[in-house]
Amino acid sequence: RTSDYHSTIPSYYHIATITLANQYDIPNVLPPAFYACALLPADEVLNGTVDGNNNRWMLTDEDKTRCINGRERMKLLRRKQLQVPIGGIDDEHSDECGTINSCTGSFEDIGQILDETWSLPESADVLSDINVHIDDEITDNLCAQCRVWFTGKYDAVRADLWSTLVDV
């Protein structure tokens, strides 16, 4: 799963989805709505937002707390993603890599970029595709086997994070 969809949807939509899902007891839409809401600017989470018809959408105090706590938890979960490039090539995979020194340097570059990107206060988007954070030219410096291995590991962490979001 990828979270890139949220940037094209107006922010009031996520708050309205949570409000209406609670009102009409539709819990299955809450995890993705809370995820997207946790990525909104704090002032919109705390003060609400207005839709195109001038309707003000506000979260309950409990839902505000859940969003803010979820954002902080997601920032911690990012560290798990960062372990993929920082950990480098594992022993099992290193035999398949034909250019281990070059790939190790590229993993260090990727780790540095992710660490800088994720240090930004607004960056809690743990489900985003790796290409949102890393230019293709950097992953192109990896050999084909390492590129497949790395994106597979990164996507596996994303899938694991998705499954834990209900707990967030």
C-alpha cells in the first residue's frame, strides 16, 4: 500500500470521514482516515477545517488525541524503515551482489537521505513509496539484485507498518 493518495484529497475530507464514520458506526474506514488525518498540519487537526460549502469539520477531543499520538507513533515507526538501508546488505543477500562496495556506498547515501528527510517535523508518512524520498538515480546506483532486494525489504516494512496502524 502507498499513501500518496492523501496529497490530492482536501484535508476536510479526512476529518469529515472520521466524524461521519463514528456517527454512523462504520469502523472499517477509520484506520486509513486516521492515518491521513495524522499527516495533516497540527492546526487543522486541533482546530478543524472548512469544506467547499463552508461546513466546519472538527474532530472530537478523543480523536484529536488519537491523531496526534498516531503521528508521534508513526515518527517512531520510521526508524524501523531506516534500518533497511543503514543495516546494509545482509549476509544472505551479499553473495548475490556483484558490486558489494558500490552498493554499500549507495545504501549509505540512501540512509543519509532518509534520515534527513525524516528529521523534518511534518514527515510522519511511513507508508509512502520509497521513490517519494529517494531519487531514482540513487537507487539506480545499486546493482539489479540489490535494487530488487532493497525495494522488497522496504515494501515489507511498509506492509508490516500498515498492519500495526490499527494499534496506533
